[in-house]
Amino acid sequence: MAFVLLLGGGGFAAWKLEWFSGNGESVSFGKAPASATPDAGKPSPGAPSASPTPTGDPDVLLPTGPKSDFKQTAKLDDGTIIAKTRLAGAKSGFEGDVWVWTPKEYDEAKYEKSAFPVLIALPGGNGFPSNYWADRSLGLQKAISEGVQAGTSLPFIVVMPVLNPDSKYYYDGADIPGQPKMGTWIAEDVPAFTRANFRTYQSRDGWAFMGSSSGAFVGMKTVLQYPDRFKAVIASGGEIVPDSPLWKGHQAEMDANNPEKLAKKLIDGNGPEVYINFQVGTKETGKERMAKFQQQYGKGPVKMTIRDIQNGEHNGWHYVRGMKEGSLEWISKVLKGPKPQAG
């Protein structure tokens, strides 16, 4: 069955009902090991844990718990699911929605003891109350799946939190004095939630950001601010310096969230290395500020590239195209992928 949407120009697009089948239902990520029995979860006294134990790589971290309650919001053609949960940030004190997608490889038996790299995807615009990267029509998750099949992308876990606490202001993904602690939400609460629910790497080699517009700024800023936790970012069509009106009267705190100053600090301290890949459409403005930033701070441990998206405009569809054309491959080369079990 399908329903039909009339498009401009007289064309028609059929949306399969299966895209929405199961929306609102509970979702559990990660299948139980094949050896699991109906009595799994009821261990006899002295029995070892039924959870798979990572072998070989001490960097692998199994889910720490507690598990979140996920509800499906979309289904992709390959059967993978985008799901939403509500997260009460333990450190920020902020409560907001988070969407998650895992690639089909995450449920494969050969990877049940492996960690997966995490890509935290941040939106532009209001960044509240939704995150547009959780909309399957932008094609982010499909681009990753196709890249995995082509050997040009790692199978990322994609985590998509709200960026702002309301739609009135933009908070620069920072802890602005007197405001909700959105910097702590992004840099601490969201990663802690991810570790609680998914098989991840403990080291920064399995953690990165991507974002567009205001989300690009926050992703880049956070990587520069916490290079011990995050390694890379794909920053599409974003600003270079903080510009929230809420910084008024808080110059020192704003400077502590300024990528120019953060990059200089990394350069002066000789690392650790971070990787920044700017994306910019040839039909949008902003390349000049990216090029200036690269010229001034793209040195030493701050590795920087700029990708032009031909005929690209300031929107998510074109930024995903840029990722398919090379940025996904770029970020996959600097991060750590899952390792299948031998045999």
C-alpha cells in the first residue's frame, strides 16, 4: 500500500506506508547473542553475565546502563530504525529529546563484541524542539549505509540531540552564565547517554561531530574545546566565532568558547591533533571566513580542509551530497571502525 503526494510540476511521489510502520513502538538496539535462550536474563546462582565480553581491544566499552526507553520515529528501506528518547542530563540539568540511528552492522553477530564509532549530528536553525537530521528525507543515514557498502564510510552510530533549550535564542552550544548549560549537555550528557546504551570506544578515536549552520559551529567548537574526547568534525556552512546575544557582559566566558582562541591554544600546546573538514556550497556565502580561519589556524595539530559542494546551497540535502562525495570518506579515515570477531 502507498499514499501519493502531489508535487509541483505535475509529478507524483509515492511514499511507502512501510516508512511509517511501527512508529511510536518501543525499540531495542543490539540483538541478543545467538546462544541466548528463553530463560536468558534469569542466571542461576554463580552464573557469569550473559552480556558479551569484548575481546582483544581494551578500548571497547560495552553499554554501561541504565538503558533508555526508545520509540521509533522512522524506518529506512534497509530495515534500520531511527528512534527517539527523552534524556535528563545529569550534569547539565537540561532535559531534551535525542534521536539515534544504528547501522545494520550493529546487530550483526560478528560485531556483537565490537564497539562502533559515534557521529553526533547537530542541526542548524532553531535546533529545538527537533533535530532535522532525524528526518530520513535528508538522507544522512542512507548515505552512511551506502558508504559502508562502497567501502567509503565507517558504520557510524548517529546520535541527534536537540541543540538549544528553546526556539527563542541560539546558545552557541555553550554554558552561558545564567542560561541552560547546553555546552555540558552536548559535550558530557549526550556522550554519557550514548555510552550507557551502545557499544562505543572509550578513546576519542571513536568520537566525532557533524553539523550544519549553527550546528557546524558547535561541533567544531566542541572538538577544539575537548580534543581529549573528540577527534574530528564535518562542519557545513557554519560560523567561526560565537555570536549569541546572550554573551553580553560575559566576555571571558565567550572567549573560552571561541574557536579562534581554542585553535591557537592547541597550536601553542602542540596538540592533540584534531581534524576539521569544512563543507560549503558554491551558491552560498561563508567560504571566505573558512579560508581565513584555515590560513590562520590550520597548522600544527589543527588539521583542516575545505570541501566545495558544486551548485550547493545552504541546506541539509546539499551537505549530505558533499558527505557522499568525499567528506564521509575523509572522516572515516581518521576514526576507528568496528572489528569483527575472528572465525
